Amino acid sequence: MESLHKQFLDLENSHLAPAARESNRNMAEILDDEFFEFGISGGICQRSDFNGDYALQEDDYHISRFEAKSLGPESVLTIYVLENRTTGVWSHRSSVWKKRQDGWKLFFHQGTKTDGFKKWE
């Protein structure tokens, strides 16, 4: 179970890293073709939103309270608290990763703003 934790913590950090956020080619390596997100702003985005030029915030992010739960042999749910150290915004995050022929891909992501460090039960 420890290797699942580390592997998916590394994957979550990969899409928050400045290098991934500066290039749609780098982000394409992470996102599934069917990717969609319910963003912290309330907006919805899909994989096709990353096909053209775009600029994502390259803020300083910190993940805590991270958990990875297997949903079967080819999918994993991650949940965590994300602190944006640049803006001071905290959010609860969840992702679903799917195993594809070319590795694990981010299939779904959601961010919900919170007022700080809250623990789910």
C-alpha cells in the first residue's frame, strides 16, 4: 500500500509542477483523453481545453493529508488537502487516475475551496 501512496502522490505533484503547467505538450502527457475537471472556481474544463496555447498558474503548491485508494486494478482515487502557498487558498482535492496503455492518466479532478485545514471523516 505504501508504494501506491508514493506513486500517486508523485503523479499528483506532477500536474501541479511548473514544468507541466507551462506547456500543453507536458500536460498532455498527464491528462487522459477523456479528462474533465470541476475547478475550484466552479468552472468545468475538459481535455480539449488544453489543446491550444494556455497559461496555468505556476504557483507554489503543497499537498497534505494525502490518501490513495484503489478502485480496482486500473483506477485509483486520490484525496488530499492542497495549499496554494502563493495565494493562501486552501482546497480539498480529489482525482481519479486510470491505467492506460501508456501509463497512468488523470481522468477526473475536482477542487473545493475550504477555509483551512479541515479533516474529512
